[in-house]
Amino acid sequence: MKNPYEVLGVSENATDEEIKTAYRNLAKKYHPDNYNDSPLADLAEEKMKEINEAYDSICDMRRNGSSSRSSTGSYGTNSSYTRTSYPDVRKYITEGRLDDALELLNGVPEGSRSAEWYFLMGMVFSRKGWSEQAYNYFQRAYQMEPNNPEFSAAFNNMNARRAYTNPGYNTDTTGMGCSTCDICTGLMCADCLCSCCGGRSC
Amino acid sequence: MFGYIKVDRANLLGKEYDAYKGIYCALCKQLGKDYSIFAGFILSYDCTFYAMLALDLAEKPPCYNDGRCRFNPFKKCLYAQSETKALSLAAALSVISAYYKLLDNIHDSPWYKRIAYRLIQPFFAGWRRKAAEKYPEIDRSVKKMLDNQLSAERDPGCLLDMAAQPTADMLSEMCALLPDNIPLREPLKIERTKRILSSVGYYMGRWIYLVDAADDYNKDRKSGGFNPFLLSSAPSDNLKEYIEGSLNHALSEALLSYGLLDRGRYDSIIMNVLRVSCVNIQNKIISEFDIDTNNTEN
């Protein structure tokens, strides 16, 4: 097994708080919701499992062998579909048999296409790499049933990608802007320079 | 290849930029060594990124040596040297894609440009033949891309996703070649890395195709050329948001896929490309596009 500290990307001397933050960031990054419609969903799941295990083992080590705590509850997978009209299609999508899934879906007559049908079409196209089509289908599913958590999660995820704000990747803070951190650093530097000349910037 | 995948120098550390520049110069040298000194002129940023991705996966880090620029003896350069096929693959991809791009240009250009292209064609054809003998799979992929592109554009029911697929598939196949040809660093596993890289390549290819289409939008609108953003499926209002959304989406997917790869030696430079440079390049194109559209409407 890999060194759990390496998995979380922290040093062995890190504080509990630092470890928690690192774990939370990684869990946000590899959360199954981010990869639900991706052909790499299974790899993301493995990664998530690795992070959960690393966090658990660090917690155990630090508590000096006290009982194991499971963290999978909060950041686990939620791939159990309780109510579905298309169990075979879902099975094919999970197995990566996209053409078979598409064939089944296309066989559904136009009049009886539910919100779930549009959602599953979105899943097939998203996994195929046809993002534009996927976006249109997810949007339709969401418009038909806005209160369904599965459909709204898929649609919101798509919108986050179209704005390039991926959770855990800090994509929204890059670019030409100036963050609060930059301002602080700038002020600190200015303060140092001012101190050299005998004054204070603030 | 179109040269859109660059680094954003302002946001790189000095050593990171040196490492990148060392790969750029090494690829130029490799083109000279494998093909001809003049092949150095077709060096592109996209192929440099491909070489960097390959070197990032390699077990042994490249060795950086001092040298002088092949085109300017007064300029000192760093050269990344690697025992792997990384640079040789990137050089082959450069000459093969340059040859097919030239064929495409001959097809699309006015007569006076066509004469110039015809004059250089035999050189490009020779380099391509040599590269194709070494890596037939690269030649097959690039040729397939052009054929599929033509048939997608001729299809009356063409959608944006269909138009973007040939370039995306080509780069996906190129990236998937890497784990088979390069001894991987720990803890990468061949099959897993292949799937991740194939997805990164797919969405980078899609992004390149779409950003090039956004760049050519006004030109194609005037000349009546094919452009995926001029298809009937594209919205007539909020076109700018639509283009930006499509570009962001492709970049996001590339980033999400890349995020699954265990970090390598060039992670910070690759993240600079994906998170900063590509965003700046697409923003620049979209902002110019805005001005041009307003001008033509007025």
C-alpha cells in the first residue's frame, strides 16, 4: 500500500487540520459526481477509495490504534439506482457498451420519452465525448423534472464545466485577476519596503 | 496542428520555463536530426506539448545540456535529452501533420499560394515518408482524421460534436500511443494511463478544433467556408456564450481527465497550459471576435 501521507500530498509532520483540508480538497476533486458522466468514472472511484483509505489510516495512526472510523459515508459513491425505467440502459452505460445503450434508447417511441430517457441520452453522449449533445439532453431532462436530484446534479455539473469552474481544481481563481492573497502579499511586501525607509504602509 | 497549446510565460517560474524551452529546442534539434535542418521550421507548440506530456510519463527524467541555437549561433539554449522515444514520436507527429496540413492548404488556397505550396511539397512528402516508415500508426491516424473531417463537413446533418470528433480522435490516438512506447514512471500502470491520456488527448483535440473554428469564424462567415459555429444547430443569439461554453467544456474535461493521472515532473507546466494559457488564448480570440462581429453588423 502507498504511503497515506503521499496519497494526500502532505508531510508526515502536518497538523490534523492540514490533513483534513488536504483530504477535503482531494475529495472535492475526485468526487464521483464530477465523473459520473465520464468514461473514466471507474478510475475516479478508485482514486476516491484510495484517498478515503489514506485518510482513515492516518486518522487511525494518530489516534494510536483506536477504532477505525469510516469516512466513506460523506464522500462515497451513490451509484445505487432505486427507481429506474431503463435498468438495461444503465447497465450498458456502466459497462461502457454505449452503442448498445443508444440502440435501446432509440427504440423508445417518441411519445413515451420521459425525463429519465433524456438524462440517459445525455449520459451516453457525454461518455462518448459528444459534450454539446450531452448538454442539450441534460438540460431537457432538468427542465422536465427540475426536482430530481440526479438530473439537476448532471445539469449543474455541465454548467460548472461550461464556466470552467471545476470543484477542487481552483480554475475560477486563475487568469489575470488579483486574489485577496495577492493583495495581502503585496501589502506585506510594501510594508517591508516602507520599513526599510523608516515608515509604515499601514 | 495549429499552435494554440502554449505556456503562459508570465505565470511560470524561471526553472519551469527553462524546462519547457529545453523541450522546445530539443524537438527542433530532433527534427533536424531525423529529417532535415529545414524541418525545424515546422516546429509547433502543440507538438512541444505532446513531447512534454511524453517526457512527463517517462521513468527516467530527461537530462538538460547546454548548447547553441541551430538557427542563431549567438544564442545559448538548453536541450532536453531523453533515452526514450518521446522526442522522436513528437518529431514524427510534427512532420506527418505538417504534410497533411500542406495538402489541405493546396486544396483550399488561391492559385498563387498553391504554386508556393507545390514547390515545397516534395520536401514535406519525403519527411513524411520517412516518419511513416518509423511510426505507421501516426500516419494512419492523421490521414484518417483528414478523411473523416471531409466526410463530416459534407454531411448535411453535421453537428458540432461530429465536426470536432476527427481532430479529437486523432489526438486521443496519439496520446494513447505514449504508454506503449515509453517506459512509465512509478506508480503509473499502462492500461490505466492509456485510458486517461486517451481522454486528455480527445478533449485537447476537441479544444484545438473548436478554438481554431472560433478564430476562423468571421473569415468563414464571409467566404461561406465550413465552420461548426455556423451550423444550424448553433444558437443565433448569445453566440459568444455558446462558443465560450463549448471551449470551457472541452478544457474542463481535459483537466478532469488529467487530474486522474499521478502527478509527474512537468505537472506545474501542464497545469499552466490547461488552467491559464488555454483560457487566455480562448479569451483573446473571443474578445476579438466580439469586436469583429460588431463591426460587420454595423
